[in-house]
Amino acid sequence: MSRGVRFGEDELQQLLARTRGVSASVGGNAAGAPAAAAPRADPGAVARKATTAAKAARPPTPMKVTEDELQISCFEWIELMRPAHPILEWVIHVPNGGKRPRGAAGKLKAMGVKPGVLDVLLPLPYNGWSGLAIEMKVGKNTTTEQQDDWLQVMGASGYYTAVCYTLEDFMAHVNRFLGSTCPLTSSQISLGQSSYLAARRSRTSV
């Protein structure tokens, strides 16, 4: 049984007040809902459908916070939640975006940095999930083609994935991840991953 979350309502409201925006998250793809998946479902196809929805999402109001500010608030909330959910200690931010000095991009590419890697990752299995992967957006920003690729392959691989525009969205998806069990079996995950990778190779080889 989980221990109580050790932070007060005032502290939470301060975090939320700094990141007020529109609630326009898209998430819980192949692995995003606690309901059991059909035995013959194609996890790769479900992941692609969810990512298409994410790309089409348009928040109805202008950006009120920067993506950096939003992510800082999200990780402050993660720290508040960590005593009750120790697995959250292993949630990380991938510093892939942002402006770089001249020449830095080439160096980072040579070191193994790849475009589209999602912003927030928990690269450990939990409750049957392979892990957690979230892309953060603000305002009217939408996912790139490379980010869609990562969302799809990770969703097909058994990760809980989501695209979040506000702290409220982020909190809801992390809580859903913590409180649900992956609806896919290991064989479905293996099939979904191999199917997606085969389809991707076919597209890129044309």
C-alpha cells in the first residue's frame, strides 16, 4: 500500500498557478488505458493512431509559459510525489531541444544525440509497462515527425506514452501510469515492436 503523498494543497496550488494554460493533452496510446486490450490487437497500429491524434491537437489559447518553465514545474511535482512512489526517482529529462552554440549540434550528433527523443523518460519497467515516455509542449506547438516516430515505437514497445501541454495533464498521465497495469502481454509487445520497425523500414527504404 502506497504511503501518503507528503505535500500540502498550498504547495500544489503554487505549482499549478505557475503553469496555468490549456488542458490539451494527448496520451495513453497502445498502453495508455487500463482496460484490457483485445487479444489480436495490433499495438503498433494503436500507437500510430494515438500519435496522429497528438499531432492534430491544437490548444485553443496562446502559450502562457515556456516549455522550460513547464518542465521545471513538472519535475518539482515529481519530487513531491517521490516519497510515495519511489520509482519516480528514475524519471529523467532528455535535454534534446533548445538552441546550441555553433558547432555544438554536430558534436552532439557525433556523441549519439538523436532528434525527436521525448522530453521525459522513465526507462524502467513498472506494473507491466516497459516504462514511461512523455513529450512536453506548450501553446500551439505540435509534435515533429521525429517525435511521432519515438512516440510510436515506444508505445508499440510497451511504454506508456503521452503528449502533455500543462502541469495538470502531466500529473494526470503520471498518476494513470502509476495506477494502472499495462494491458499488453509480453508477446503482444514483442509483436507490436517488430511490426512497427518492419513497417518503418519499408517506409524509409522507398
